[in-house]
Amino acid sequence: MAENKYEIVKRGLQTVIESGEYSVGDKLPTESELMDQYGVSRYTVRRAISDLQNEHYVYRIQGGGMYVDDWQGNQRQQAINNKMIGVVTTHLADYIFPSIISGIDRAISAQGYSLIVSNTHNNRDKERQSLRQMIDNKVAGLIIEPTQSALPDPNIDLYQEVAKQQIPCIFINAHYPQLDAPYLEVKDREAEREMVEHLVGMGHQRILGIFQVDDMQGLHRMQGFINAYMAHPEISYLSETVMYQSGQDMTKVLEQVARILDKPERPTAVVCYNDELAIQIMDVIRSLDLTIPEDVSIVGFDDFVLSRYLEPRLTTIEHPKEKMGLDAGKMIMARINGEEVAPILYDLKMVYTESITPPIK
């Protein structure tokens, strides 16, 4: 097949650059000179230069012409990045994420790969920056925890670009059904229902559920809470929920919870979106001169390591943090190698401790 005119210009410039005729930083001929040299239009020259810019052979200085970029250094960097796995999480240095990231690193380092990690702080603008950075760095694969996964995503165009560039991608903790990518998730809905059923079995009828509802984990946990009550219609009207979103002023949320717990007919148990929230709710309970678990039983989710050192120790639901990380690392390596992979859904273990007890009659 005959080369297009712009491909001839591109190949010609690339050849003289790679031959050393022009060194890094040298000024290249002007657009007009290239038009005369190759007998082509300005559009053709600009298209060729645009391709060479994208491939880091040339760069422009506005009003100053075109120059030779560090093409060899960029090729070396690209080769390095091709052994890099990008990880985009909503958080990084706290809660369950260090264990997940450690598991990923163990799995991929055994295959000679390294990590680039980015933290969105559950913010859509930061997610966009993170995704763009990973695409520009030409990572070999991507492991992503979606930001605010229960809400419409304005960054879906970048996810589509990831797919267009055929960058292997998997999701953890939540996923977008419209994107054809495997995922690793826990059975949030089923686990929360089992925990609430346990509390009901202990005699609790008035249970307060507090859930973050801008991610799918929170929505599924709230659905599990509701489903448990729907199985007991005789007491379902006694349930109560508080919903909030990430980035919301938690002071107001805690004040709302305090008002509910200060009522004469207060809940006798509280189930929380996660252990981190449960720790804050424990302080609210004590600020009302109520005791745990005699006055109010409390339950978290995720088995946060710090919750093991509370008094009383927090009842929670175990999240397979490091196993999820190991499995995610193995899954992304399989995708890079062109293998078919299936989603993974984890059953969860209940961790019953002294923070729950039957309600006082």
C-alpha cells in the first residue's frame, strides 16, 4: 500500500532525527521549508509534525519553531512504563487500601512489574487527572476503584479511551456495568443482611443504619439492611436510616445521629457503613452518656485494623483486603497476557465481638 503524503514527511523527519543529523534541542526546518522540500501542503506538514510530537520526536515553542525532543529518553521511559501497572484508588495511605496495594504489588513484582499509584480522594476531578496521567504514561495495565461509583460518571470518556487504547483494565470494590471489564468485589448486600438478621435474632427491633450512598458499596450495604427488615415486616417500620455522601460535612451527620439516639424510643443497635464511621459513632454514643453495648450495640464493616484495639472491640464484617490485592494483581497480569478472566465475588466472614448484646428489656 502506498504511503500517504503526511507519512512520507513523517518518515523522512524521523529518519534524519534517528540518524543523528539533528541532535536533541536542534531547530528543525520551518513548515514552509518542509512544504517546499516535500512538495506538500501546510496541512500535510502539520499532520506529520503532530504525529511526531505525540511520539516525542519533536516539540514546538510558540513563535519559535520546531525542535528535536529527547526521543531516545522517551523511548526508554516508555519501555519502563510498559512494565508499570497503574493503580487508581479513592484513598491511599489509610484504612483498607495499604493491604490491597501491598497484595497487588506482591503479585505483579513476581512478574517483573512495578506500581504507579494515584489517589482520587473520592473526587471526580482528581479521578480525571489520575486516569489521564495513567493513559499518558502508557501503563501496561490499570487497576481502578471507581470514584463515587453510584453516581453518573463524567469521566466515562476516559474509561472509553482506556478501552480504545487496549490498555488491560480491571475494577476493584465496584464497577461500571456499561464497561466491559472484569472486577473483584465483596458481597456487600448479602453480608449486611446477615449481620442485621443476627441483630434481629438477638432481639433488636429498632436498628439505625448509617450509609454512604454515593458509592456502590454503600448502596449495596443499605440494600442488605433493608432486605433484612423486609424479611420481618412486623418490625420493618421500626428501622431507621441516615444517608450521606463523601465530602459532606460529617459534623452535621453526627449531629443527626445524636438526635436520633437521644430520643426516648431510641435505636438499640447501630450498623455503620464502615469501621471508620463506627469509631466516630461510638464517640457520639458515649457523649450522650450511653454505654456500649448495654444501651446501644454497634457494628461496622471492613475489619479496619484499628477497630481491633477499641474497648469494647468492634463487631464487624471482614474484608479480604490483601487477598483481593493478590487476586487483582494476578488478574491484571492474566489480562496483559491475553487470557480470559472472570469476575470474583467474595463471601464475607462475620466478626462478632463484645460491641453487641441483646437489648435490655
